[in-house]
Amino acid sequence: MSKQTPGKRVIIKIGTGVLTRDSGGEIHHAMLARLSQSIADLNKAGHEVVMVTSGAVGAGLSTLGLTSRPKEIELLQACAAAGQARLMHLYESQFGHHGLAVAQLLVTHDDLRDEKRSANVLATLNALFPHRKLIPIINENDSVSVYELKVGDNDILSSIVARLIDADLLVLLTSVPGLTGPDATSADDIIRVVENVDSVLDFARDEKGELSMGGMASKLQAVKEAVTHGVETIIASGHNPEQLADLVDGNGIGTRFVPAKS
């Protein structure tokens, strides 16, 4: 699938820990504004950006009067239904400040794994890409998915989408600055470049917030899925969204995973 611009085709996955302030699921409005600004700047620079966003379940907790993530599937689906509308309204408002519109795609495991249904997802994105003033936003359709059908988390989802649309780059924005090795003395002591993802799979510390589904182990599995199919991938801090342009240009602070050669 050929790109519509001379820039890169970039998938940006935004984790729940970046979008919310605490375990209560309160949306971090200032962070969302900074993320939207940086993504708008990428769009203006000529890159095609697709967002994969978490945060719907967390955003729906307060609507249902809950103070922590429920364990019951039905309640999780209800939170997602309420939170998804809230989250998209916030994105629409923020991107509107930059003259951009948003388009939402809710997908399930079967939509991406089934050949005919994934072709429909791809066709939709192909129709959206020529509209340069529009940002596609993808999330798993948690309000109808059941446990057995869930992609697992949005890290994996983003890697599947990256492969589907032949992305140049996948950026996983999380609450840590990158992958740390076993000898790291602090969270900032990250590995800058990884040539072989299999060599670092054991480095994962499965740290995740109360509202998050995926920790570092999940991210490394997503990285493996992406780089195996030729998509360069970066794990970086979502708390520093201003460096997104640098990351896309090959700089910035994060762990960069080299894609397998075709």
C-alpha cells in the first residue's frame, strides 16, 4: 500500500499510564493536549499518523461510579462503552485546535486475524489516508469483545496494524523511557538500540499500572511481531511527547528496535 505523502507512515500507540493520572482513571488533560500537539506537528511535517489508543476502560470508570478497574468482563465492557465516547470527544476537541478531524476504528481480534475482515479494515484506512486533515484513531472494541476474543492489549494490536498497513515506524509510548537491561542502575539507564529482539526478551520487568493490561513483556512481544515483519519499532516515554518528531527522524530518547531485513 503506497503512502500518500513523502513522509513516513507512523503508528503511535499511547498507553493507559500516559493518558490517565491515577488508578481512578481520571484523564490527564494536559498530557492529552501535549500529545495532540506533537501528533499534529507530525501531520504538518508530512507524515501519515495512525494512533492506537488505550484509556477507554479507565475513562469510563467515573461514569459508572467505580474507583478501580473491575474484574468482571461485563463491567469492563460497560466501562469501555462509556469511556470510549468520552475519550474520542476529548481527542476530537484537542485535534480541532490544530485544524484536524479524527476518525475512529473499533476492531476485534477477528477483524485483524481474518483475511477478509482485515482487508476491510485496510480498505477503510486506505480511504482515510488521502484526507490529510484527519487522524485515524484505532482501539480494540472492548464493549463487544469477550475474553477469548481479545487481542490481549493495545501493544499487540498496534503491531498487527503496523504490519497490516506496511508502516515505516511503530512508536510505543509508555510510562518508562525505554527498555532497561539486567545491570541497569535506574529507569533512565536504557538500552538505546536492539539488533535482535530475541536477545532481550528476558529483560522484561512486568511492571504495569492498575488500569493497564500490558507490561514490558507484552511490549516486547509486540516489538517482535512488528520487527519480524520489517517495521522499525521504538519504546519511549509518553510523558515526553515533544520528542515525537525527533523519534521519527531517528533521534530522541528511547529503545529503538532494528527491523528484520526483507
